[in-house]
Amino acid sequence: MRDWSLSGILAPRSEESFLGETLGKTPLCVPGEADRFAGLVSWKLVNELVSYSRATPPRLRLITPEGAAPASSFCREGVGGFPRVLTGEVNSLLAKGATLSVDSLDELHEPVRRLCQGVEDRLGVAVQANLYAAITEAPAGKARWNAHETIALQATGTVNWVVHAPTARFPTMRDNPPEPAGDPAVRETLGPGSALYIPRGWWYAAGRANEPSLYLMLGFRNPTGLDIAVRLIEQFHALEFMRMDYPRFAKPEIQSKYLERIQAEITKACTEPGLILGFLKDLWALDEPRTELCLPWGATQRRSLTDDHILVVSRRFTSLDTVVHLEREDAVEVIHEGRKLTFGEEIAPILECLYKRQPLTVGALAEGLRGAIAREDLTPALSELIERGLVAVREPLDTAEGK
């Protein structure tokens, strides 16, 4: 089984060095064995996504040197009203130098989902993977920048990257920084198995040789001070005083007292212990999970689980910080898909075991819980977690093939 983790895609560079010295600061190119990203994407996958999975606009894009081609130029309404991609038009655009892009491939392809989950486990933020496929030679186009961090993973072919230093510090989507001038800070040719990290705000452009090329772009956004401020504002919604009208027609001394009270509340919120930890807990608990449908188990209790069935947690962040022990001794609360779900106390050790070691077979879970929960109680507890969407089941054969 390949190491689909942050350390796996950065090797031989250490994960600690990347997080402490590189992340958010400077680009990094990491050469690798040609087959390092084999099994993640292929031309067979590209063909199946468009032909059978019906990846269509806006998820599917064709990007020309002039910009994204209009969807109407390669797609039309088909039978039943579903969008239909026009094969001839796609072939023509690719032959002229366009790049085919499929956004959020982690929602469509399990190996890429596993890769993103491995990176998420270390970074603690959501990771999205976009696929880029090109056939013909094309020079580096107009440089662009992202308001998030980016890691390019070259699967096949080669791509020539040009990276310029940022022209604004810590830009957000609201900003419009000036285009770079002068020589680039980095020129790198990525071959199969190589990776390139591009920090937020750095400008980049990609050119291609005259050969088919496939690469992934992993995108993730580091939390900022603005995100913490937004959390504070959400907390202020619970304060009646903060929701009341500003006394703009009152006497000056009343307005002054009102502002003093606001300042006091803000100071109190900013100085209370656990501000950052609470923010991270909210980030993990409220993030939207990927869909993990596992029929028929999720909708029926008539099919039993064997010791060989595989269990996975249906959320991006597997942290016990998102499990709240209620005042009742026999209940715990978990936030999932924006809802608060209450379970019996026996659920906590099950989630703890899965969070630490997933994916896990039912048999291995039972062994890990020996002494904490009786085997006859494990099956109904798992059934409840599966039914309510927190845990998903995979067939043993499917999992073995996926590895």
C-alpha cells in the first residue's frame, strides 16, 4: 500500500522541515521516483470520468491559452436533459493546446480521496484535488496566483513551471495584486513522481512539452486571523447586548458606555484561555464531510457485518475533540454534517479506536475494544453509527483491490 500522506508525497524532504520552514513561506520542488504517483490517475481514468461518470461543466473545464473555453463549445444538452460532452470538440481543443481540468477529483475517485484524507490528517484543514490533462506542447501562459496553498503532483509527462515571488503579502480573494515583473524566482521542470509546493500569493504559470501529461493540484487554505475574528463574531451572536441596536440618537455619555461595553466583551473573548483550540475544534467539527454512502448497510439491519468488513469514518477530520461528553453520564454528542447527534456512552471508545487506526476491520476493532465494550454490544452500536452516517462500510474484496 502506498504512503498517501503528507510525508509520503514530500519524501525525502522531512514533514517537520516542510511545516516549520517552508509552508506559507517559499516554494519547494521535491523530485521523486517516476512511479511515486502511479495508481492515482491515468488516461483510462480521464476517459471513464467523461464517458461514464459524466463529469460535465462546471466541474469539467477546458482551459485554452486565452482562458476557459465556454461550456457550450464542447458540451450540450443530451438525452433526458443531462449535459453531454462532445467528443470531437474536446479532441479538437486538446489538439490545439487546451488543458482538460476536472475539479474536486477527490469526490469522484477513491485513490485521490485517500490521498487528500492522508494530507488532511496532518494539516488539519480540508484538501481539494483538481486533475489536469494535456496532450500537446504549449508555452507557459499568463501567470496567476491562488488565495490558498498548492501542491502540484506530476503523474505522467512533464510540465515546466515558472514561479514568481508575491506582489502583495498574504493576499485574499478580495485583493487584486499587481502582476509580477522581472525574472521568476523559480524555474522547475517536473517529471513523473515529482512535486512542487507553491505558497499562497506566489504567481505561477505552467508550460508543457509535446507529450501527454497528467498532474494533480492539491489546494488547501491555512486558517488566518480573519477566520478567528469570524468565530468571535459568531460567539457574539449569543450575547443579547451585542445584538441590541447601537444607541446612535442617545446622549454622548450613553454612547460612550455602550462602546466601552463592546470593547470589554471583545477583550474578554480575545483573552479567554482556549481561543485557538476552540477555533480548531469548530473547524474540525463543522467542516463538510465527503459523501460516504454504504448501501445496503446504511438503510437496513438485515445484512450482518463480518469480521472482514472494513470500517472508515465518514468525515474529513478524525479528532476526538469533536466528541462532547454530555452532563449525562450515559451520553456523548458528535457534530456531523452540521447536526448535533447524541449517542450512548459506548460510542466514544468505538470512535476513539477508529479515529486512531482507520480503516479498520470489524474484527480488529473488536479486538482493540476488548474490555471496553462487549462483542454483543458492538454490532448494534456500529449499526447506529452506520445508519446515521458517521461510519461507512466497505467490502473486504473492494478494499483489498483498492490497496
